[in-house]
Amino acid sequence: MNIRKSILIRVYLAFGLMVFGALLVFGKLLHLQYIDGDRWRDIADSLTIKERVVEAARGNIYSNDGSLLATSVPEYDIRFDAMAIPITHNDVFNAHVDSLAVRMSKYFADKSSRQYLAQLKEARAKKQRYVLLKRAVSHQTLKELRKFPLFKTFKEGKQRFSSSLIAVRENKRILPFTNLAARTIGYKNTKGDTVRVGLEGAYGDYIEGRSGVQLMQRIAGGVWIPVNREMEVAPTDGSDIIATIDVNMQDMAQRALEKQLIESDADNGCVVLMEVKTGEVRAIANFTRDAEGVFREKFNYAIAQGADPGSTFKVASYLVALDDGKIDTNTIVDVGNGTYKVPAHTIKDSHAPKKSRMTAKEAFEESSNVGVAKLINQHYGNDPAKFTGKLHKWGLNQPLGLQIPGEANPWVKMPSSRSWSKLSLVQMAYGYELKFTPLQMLTLFNAVANDGKMIAPLFVKEIQHLGSTVKKFDARVINDQIASKDAIKKMQEMMVGVMEEGTGKRLRSPLYTSAGKTGTAQMADGDRGYGARRYQSSFAGYFPAENPKYSMIVVIRNPRKGYYGGAIAGPVFRELADMVYANDLSLHHTFNQRVVNSSGSKTPYTLKGSKEATAKVYEQLGFKTINWNAIVQSEKDSANQVAAAFTEVQFQEGVVPNVKGMGLVDALFALENSGYKTTVKGKGKVVNQSLAAGQRLKTGTPVLIELN
């Protein structure tokens, strides 16, 4: 064999071996891919472990009266581990799976038992361990599911089998009172950029708690299941927030505001009720009309909407002048015919003045623009920085530093400002060329009510964890004394005068005293300026005037049925103040101190009802009870004491009682105890009943009562 042939044989042999090796590798790859592929993929998946963050339950938010404003409730995804019972015990699985399918179908009523059975058996055939059966079920539902076959641990003979149920918990945030103070309670939106609103956002670090950790294993199909039934690191629940909001007052505020927004056909509005001494906000409501014409809480105008305050700012203007000794309440100002010409502008009063010359107090009570503009221009025209400087000294140019985010910055112009003009001082005197939020204005009014001490509004009073106090918040003083005691006292008298003699006279209550100031401001409308004639109506004040406990501001924007502050915003102040007065017994004198119907000319009207119940009420009020038919309204008893009148209603089973004139509670009591099934229509007192009184009818007969 020659050398050449020998070399070729060796080359061919080597090449053949290489080709053969390549074919073996290729064959093995095919085998792995198509023969053993599933098995190896399962093995690879089973070796993949990751950590799953388990969200902690967020802390609760409670109102000042202990009501639950926001809480987290658990919701569960229900999954099925088809291999919890080993494959060697198929007989056990098959013996119980039918019962499980029937129970699931009956409980949820969304699929037939056949469909559930097919789904469960398919999962078993595919050896699936994390099959989704139901999303977002409640904790109560989960407790019921744990009683179902295969979903509970059980014993067959000597063998114990674990549950096939896997519950994956998620926390859902709910507001038990739905839209009550919803914007103030707020939310945390984690979709996309994190957005924090209201108390939920501001105190997220406390509320959110500390998340836990659970190891997850990836199984066939890319599905992740928990490695262990228990978490490796349990989450720590968040702390609770005790807010200053009072649920009842908040409900009253929202109802009063919404009613007036509808009646005045306005775009939006807000109302804030605050305790004078503590600054604790008891109610804050904000409503916006949506595209459907329904008023909803969509924006917190009270803290985020800065605007010209209008005439409510006259409190600040007069207080500056009083504190500087420039004017007194009896200082005379000539308002002429209600116009005042200044460079390039004429200031006008909304109504012709009652007289051309009036005192500063009278000008304030009548909300004269001319009066305040003349007084401020006369005393500060040559040195406007002295006027604006005092406003800055009070802190009106600084945000309040609220406990919730979103506060708009106030704006108090200075002579050094680029936009300052010859008109600026007189315009500022009656509330223009300024920017304040309603809450910032209320803080000023509250300072007057609080004898000059300005405190920041408070929304959160305490943070608790597991019932123990973590942090407490007390009133934060912004300015210990914004003006002299004498100036404050005079301003208080002027604000009482508004309610007794001025623009707030119609809002005065005979039951309690109040002090306040009406406000009307024309709103700028973008490039159109003030030409669109859109108005902001406001009213701010406090009550009771002699010992203030609550301060309040109401702002309604762009009303179409009137626009004066006293007529549009004032009714909300009066209605809410009335309801607060009726519910806060600390505002009432004791019965011994109160003079009730002292003239004896008129006895209180009583709806028909139970003699025993009526007598008890009137005895507590200090009245003597006498049969209505025996006296007239002006009559007194033998001891010369005012007597209360009432009509007793008697009833017996099977006889229709006369319930006309009764309130709903008494009417229901009488009809139900007579044996009749009652349907109610309307509200108020009963004006009509479908069954005539005195009829003998069998018990259970339906009766309709109409109230008005």
C-alpha cells in the first residue's frame, strides 16, 4: 500500500468518525427535544425558585367618633392542587371529586356540576397543581370552601390527605361610608407612577405596614406555586390613623352642600367645618358636577383651589387698619352714591348705599366695596408696604403646611411685585389681586374667633398600632397673636353685626348667636378675563359668637341662579350650623338655665302617639302633661306653669288605628302592633292611610301610609 493511499484511508476514517459523532449528537438532540423534552422541561422548571412579596394589610382610618372610614378586607384567588392526593390514590380522588363539583356548582351558581367536574378531572389528568377556580372571593366564602370535599384535610382508613385548596390572598381597600369625605381620605394609586392623595397618601408610610415574603416555585407551563403553605416572612399590618372628621357632621355637610349646589345650578363648591380651639377639621366636603350632571367628590377645592376671595377678605383689611389704630368702628367714611373713582377704574358697591356717610362698622356690615377701598387707600395709599407687610407678618403669604398633600400656595402681592400697579392696593382691600384657598381663608376667620391665635387645620390627631399610640398631633400655632386683643374684639363685634344688621341678617338663628362675613367675587375666565361674569359666592364665620366652638367656610363657584354670598353660600352655613347645634349638646345650656316658652303664649306641638312616651319627654323638658282637649294653647295649669299638649292614640289588634298626623316611628308602631303589614311612601308626617281608621280587618292586611 503506497503512502498516498494510506493517507487517504486515514483521512476518510477520521472524517467518517466525525460525521458519525455529529449524527449521534444530532440524534440525541432530537431525542431530547421530542422524546424526553417534556420531562426535562418539567425538571428545569422545578428548579426555578423566586420570592413573592406578600402585601401587608393596610391600617384602618377611623373618624373622630370611632367610625371606620377606610379599611382593608382580604380577597382570595381560589386555586386547585390536583396532585395534593398522590397519583397512587386515584380511587380516593375519584371518590370525592364528584361531590366537590356539585358543591362548587351549587355555591357559586356560575357553572354546572358537569363543567366543574370536567375542569377538575382535566387538571388531575394533566397533573396540574395551581388551577384557578375562582377570583376575588371573600374571607367568609373561603371559610365555607374549606368545608368542601378535597378542600379540607381528611382521613381514609389510616391514610391522611392534605387539602387541595390553595388560597392566594390580596388586600382590597374599601370605604364603609362610600363617598363620605372620600377625597380627604384619599387613595394610593400604584399603577404607573405612584399617586398619593389625601390621608392614604400622606400617611402611607404608617398605613402600609411591612410586606412579607413567600417562596414560589415554577412548575410545568410556567405556573408559579408556593413552596410552602405558610409564608417564609409574615407581613406586618399597618398602623391605624385616627382622623378628626366626625361622620355625622360630614354627612350633614355633604347633604347641605349638595342640596344648595343643585338649587343654585352651580359648577362646584366646598364646605369646611373646624373646631376653633383645636383646629380639628370636623367636616370637609367638595363636590363637582360631572358630565352627567351628578355632583361627585373629584377635586379637593378646599385645599387646592386658590382664587380671589372677594369680600370675605375685608375681615383682613379692616383688622389691619384697626390693629394699626388707623380706624375705629365708629370712624366715618363717605361712600357717596356707592361709587369711587380711582386711576383707570371705578369701584362700585353691589347695592346703592342706605346713606352716603356711614361708620366703618356699618360699611363692613353692608359689605361696601367703596367704604373699605376708601379707608385703606386713605391710610395706606402712601405706604402700601405697611398694609401688605402686616398680611405677610400674619403668615397669610405662607402655605398652612397641612397634613395632607395638594395645598395651593397663597399669593399676597407686595409693592415690589412686578405686577403691582396703582390699582393693586384698593383692589386688595376688597379681595382681588390675591389668591387664597377656602381653607386658608377659614384659618384667618378661625384666628379671629380664637381671640387672635392662628392655628393650622388638623386632619389627623393620632396614629395607633395594635391599640397603642405611635404618634399624637396637637394644634400647631402659626401665630400666637395676629392682632391686638382690642382690635380682635372690635372685629368680632363687626362680624356679629353682619349677622344682626348686615348682609347676613337672614342667616341669623333664634337659638344661637353667630358671626360671619358674606363674600362675592367675580371669577377670571382665562383669556376672557372678567367679561364672562362668572362668580364665586362665599360665606365664612363661626358660632356661637359669645364662646366660639366651630368656624366654617362655604364656597360655591359659578352659580347660575343668583350669586351673592349671603343668598347662595349662606344657606349652607345656616343649615349645617343648625344641625351641628342640634346634635352637639355641649352648645346647649342645661334645662334649668334655659328659658323655654316663658310667656306661656304657645305650647309646643306634639304629634299623635303614646301617652306614656309623650309624658316622659315633656317631664324631662319641665312641662306638665294635660289632655289636649282640656286646654287651649295659651292655658296654664293650677300651679301657673306652662302645660304641654298631646293627643293619645290607642290601638287594638284587628282594628285599624288612625295614624294621620303621626311621625313614621309612631305610625309603624301603631299599625304593626294592630297586626297590619305597612308600606311607606314619602317622608315627614302621615297625611294619608289606605285603610280607614276603625275598620275591623284580619291581621296581615297590607296598608299604605303616605307621608309629607
